Amino acid sequence: MRSRPDPKPLTKRRSTSAFNFDQRIEAFLDGPSGGINPLAELGEEKLLYATESVGRRDLEQVYGKQIAREHWKLVEPRVIDELKATAPPFAHPEWTDKVEDIGRIFSQPEMQLLWALIDPSGRKRDARSGGKRGPDGAWTALKALGATLALGRKASHFDDAYADLQESKLARLFSDVNATSVAYAHRHGHHVPDYGPVVLPRCDSLTRQKERLGIGFRERALEARIAMLKRLDRLIGGGQIGRRLGIDATPVAAWVDQVSGKDNPAREAQLRRQCPDAGFRAYRYTSTGKEDRSSKVTKRQNTGISRAWRGYLLTTIVDLATGLPLNSALIDASRSEWEPLATLLNEIYGLWPELCDRTEMMAGDSAYDHELPCHLLEAHYGIAPVFRLHLNAGPQRLRYGRSDSLKHYIHDGRLVCIHDKVLDYLTADRKRDAGLAPGEPMPDSAFRVRAAGCHKCGSVGAPMRNDWSKLTAIPHHPFGRPDLFAKRIVALARHRNMTEGHFNRLKTGHHLGGEDAYRTRLRDRATHEALFHWAELGMIALALDDQAERKGQAAPRVSPLVPGGPAPTAVVYTMVPSASASAPSDAVVSSGSELEEEAEEAAREPEGEEVAEPEPVVSSAERWDSVFAGSRFARGGAPSDPDPEQTDS
């Protein structure tokens, strides 16, 4: 790992001629390509140039050149101030040496506990059996194989990762990781089996078990991820993580024929038998946003289509300050991009509740510009939605809170009074009651937008529930509040920069989510998702190690050069009891949600000291049921539209 200097603060504007032929800026201005775009991530000066170019262009397309030029003079200085205020606090470190970097990743206590708690065997164990239930396969080698594929940054196939594991020092490193992790877990009251060092069986014998890597991985990985982010947040200070979020999805092709079965139900059933959770999706980019074309396209070669594939969508929530992923989910590609939004937020705030009070906004592209996601963010979490607007609707009448002073609202969310005057935006009423848990809704009537009326009407307002995607707290236009509009366009620019950069690191750096022959040969969605979680955990752990090292708080390194470390041998491994496996008979299996406290105690707690039994942890599914019971976002039921006849009092 090599540290990179912190991003330079934006001090002055450079000449625009310096960026006229810059390939990175051209890639940014061309818009998302639907595939790998290694040129999309920009520095601060180039991002300013791109933000201003996109902002002026969008205003000219909607309002004309003259109006756009007049209002951009008010927006431009606020855009510069906003970019300065939201500059990234640090730069991601560079991956240099594979063995050293993976050793740094597993030097974090959270990663050690995660390694010990995941069990690909999928067998129930108890203290009385000492964790042993008959002969086992090479489970340590299987975990090492999955981690090598996701973190090795070299291979996209398991057989290549196996060769890498066999020929390098990685096998010895993972043997030491396993011994260190199991000992750490036992010291903290977690009864886990010790499968011993990495001993490699034949490649086909090991890869035959690869789809076991997803067993119980998601919840464990989420707990480790949030615990490391909490520690990183304290290191960099200022409560910067989680203040502004971005959400986006990227295509992930499955290891199955890339065709649609919409015209042939038998063919669709056959494809679903091979990959049950892999659906077909096609879309194209238009002037009004992203348009779904899945029902009209049967295969990838159709012209006029930006992207078509059978597989999954990797939907990720990214912190716009650091570019680190807070949570992600791999879903069927035929589902809407915004469907996992509530699940992802509920999982984050279930483990980090105070983060909900810190979050101000969430940015996204036009795929999220719909009623349900905007309503969910505002009413259930108090988060302002900042999604790119669909410009495909004319004037709309007010269904709720009808007023004698208002006539309707137009495409950008501005209100129109009965005197046919388009009103400037003033502010929004959206204060969230203290004491509400994340996900608990406020009444829809508590959210209103207010506008400056004409000289005959005075100040007027309308409930957001008339259109949650257009009547937003951060307006889609600069009229009345250019400062809030500057926040919007900077948030959208940061969202594009950070999410594209994150997906590029996954696809070009970690070789995950590739296309054609570079697809990962997996048919199980949970295992495919586990590989993405491994890669994202590696990004967070390496950034945490880099910041801790700068402040003199780096964890002891896990090194493969410990004398006596085992070398890989090509024999089938069965579980060998080790000294660290002798856990006390009253040890309990814990969910690992105490990762943050355990990481802090690790440095000051002597080995062998008894630790209090951890309290039972409520699962994310139970938290979901308790928060959303009876609401339109309850599990198992389709959200229903509000009654159009209902009006505010």
C-alpha cells in the first residue's frame, strides 16, 4: 500500500482552455455509458469545470440561453463555495503489493472477527462437540480462495485465483490470518471452529464448493463494514461520513446466456433454473432520463440500446465525502433499481442509528426519481432526495391541500398561482420529530413546500405529497433559492464522480462484474454478492489502515513470513483440532454486532481475559418488521398508492 496525498483544496479557477480536450472531462460530460468507464473520476479542479459545464447545459436545455445565463451568474459563486465545503477529507491509498495489502486488510480486528465467524460448512455447532461434527473439507482454503479472488486484483475466475494462491505467499498469509482470527474470536467469547492452516486440495475439488462462500456472509460483512466505518469516522473527525449519500447501480452479467425469454416462457424457465435470481434488463439513455426497454428487447445486439444483459444489479449506497460504500445489495436485474433502498438504509441505521440524524441528503440519477423512493427518504428518514429530474410532464393539478391561491405546479416543481404567475421557491417544512427511530414515518401532512406569492396572493404553500419527486426540499430550479440549487448540482456531480469511481475500482481493479468471458463463473447470487462485499470491505479496511498509520495508531501486521508457517500442499484436508479450538463449554455463538467495542478493547485487553457474554442481537429482518409493520413498505406486500380523494385538513 502506498499513501496518496490528500486532495488539494479548490483555491482558484484555472483557464477553461486547459480542460478543452481532457479525456476524463469528456467522459464525464458524455454521461454514464452503462459499462466500465475508467476515465470518469475527476480531481477537484476538473470537477468544478465539469459541474459548471453540466449545470449551464441543463439550464439552457430547459429555460433557454438568456434565462440560463442570467441565473447562472447567481449560482456560479455558490457552486464554488459548495465544492470547497464538500471536498474529500482524504485520498484512497494505492494498492501496491498484493500480499502486503491483504495482510494490512486482515490486521483490522473487525476483519479478523469476520474471518473467524464465517463458516462455509453451514453446519450447526455447539460447545459440547467442541465445534467438530465429523470430517470437513478444506474450509480455510475455500475462504482463502474467495478472498484471493475478490482482493487479489488479478483474476476474475476461481481457477486463476487458485493458481495465484498456490504459487505465491498468500497460502501462508491466510494460514496466519486464520490462526490470529480464531484466537481473537475465542478471546472475545465467540465459539468458532478452527479448521487449521490452508492446505490446498485439487482445484476442481475446491472450486466445487465455491457456492458455499455466501452462507451467512451478508450480515457478518455488514457488521464488520459499519464497525470499521465508525472507527474511520472518529479518526478523520468532524462527523463527515454519512452526511451526504449517493445511490447508484451497475450491471453485473451472470454466467448464463445473455438473452431474454419474454417471448418464450419455456426458455425463460430454463434460464431461471440455471440462475434463479438472474433476470434480463435493457435500457437506453434519453433526454428525459433512463428509459427501460426490457419488454421490447430480446438480446444484447439490438441497436439503440445503451445496455442489455441477463444477471444482476449491484445497488450501492456510497458516502459522497469519502467515496466508501456504506452498504450494497445484488438484486435481480429485472427489478427496479430503487427497490432495495429501504432495506439498505434499514440495515445501515440498524447498526448505526445516530447516522440517520446526521444524513442531510441522498443523490442519485433519474432511475430513482419516483414517488416511492422520494417519499421513503423524506417521511421515514428525514433525508432530502436529490435525484436527476425526468423532464417529461406538463402542468399537474394539486391533489392534496387545495388552496384558493394556487392553480397547479409545473415540470420543475414550481407552483403557479391563480393569477398564472410562476412562483419562486422559498423553503420547505420538513422538521422530523425528536425521538423517532430511523424508519419510523412522520405524517405526510408535515411536509410542505412554500413559495413567494405574487403581490396579490402573498406567501403560499402546498403539501409535498402532491408529488414527492418534484416538490422537494432542495429544488430542481434556481428561481428563488440559487444557494439550494447549487447544493443540488454539486451533490449530483459528487454522486457521479464517487459512484462511477467506486464501480470502476470494483470492475477494473478487482476484476468483478466483468462482461462476456470475464464474467465470474458463479450461478449462486449470494456467493456472487459475497465477492463484492469482500472487495468493498478491503477498500474500507485499507483506507482505515492508511489513516490509522498516519496518526500512529496502526494495528499489528499479519505477515506471511512468520517462522514455521505452513506451505501449501496438494492434499485433501480434513479438520485438525488445534489448541485454539478448546473454547469453554459455556461459550455462546454471537452475531458479531459488538465489533466496534471489541476493536477498541483489543489493544488494552490481555489475552485469555474472560469477557462478558454478549447480549442477543436483533436481526435485520426483525428490525425491518418492527419498523415497517403495517406501513406501505412492510415486507411481503406491494406498496400501495395514496388515495387520490384524500385531502389535507
